[in-house]
Amino acid sequence: MEFTKYLEKLNKDFEKYLTTKYSKRTAYKHSVIVGYFIDFAPFDYGITSIEQITKSMYNSKFWTWHQNKIGDYTKDEVKVAMKKFAMFLEQEKNISHLANFVKTKK
């Protein structure tokens, strides 16, 4: 439960950060999607640290879970929100583990 609270705090910071760059509506949408991930990872996989999150869990497994349980956003919307969250963590919180999953290879 402590890890969930930690992720929720990061997500609140993420939403505040996004409101400086996007509309409140867009920031809220991205935050809601990340909130779904927070519901998914700790409970479905017993994750207790960011380092335990795998690339497939962050991308395809979350997407599949989202479509089966929630389904209110498109794959692209989910993908964009998760990428923005990962990049926020890397740039603003110095947490780079998730950013490695979303960076494009050159």
C-alpha cells in the first residue's frame, strides 16, 4: 500500500506539471490513465518498487488490462500518457527506469 501512495503522489505531481504545458482537461486525462496503471501494477503483479516494473507490463500488459477492464481511451491515448509520465519521471524526478521503455531507438 505504501508503494501505491508513492505512485499516487508522483501522479499528482505529474498532473500539476502537465497543467503548466497543456490544458487542465488534457492534464487530467493523462493523470487518469496513469491512475489506472497505479490500480493495475501493484494489485495485479504485486509490484512494490518502480524497478520491478517490466517493459511488457508497462506497455502491452497494461494496455490489454485497460481494454478489458476500462476501455475508455484509445491505444494511442494510453501510449502517449504513459510515455509522458515516464519522461516526466526521468526529467523532473530523476527516475529513469520507465523512460527506458518508451524512448525510441535511433
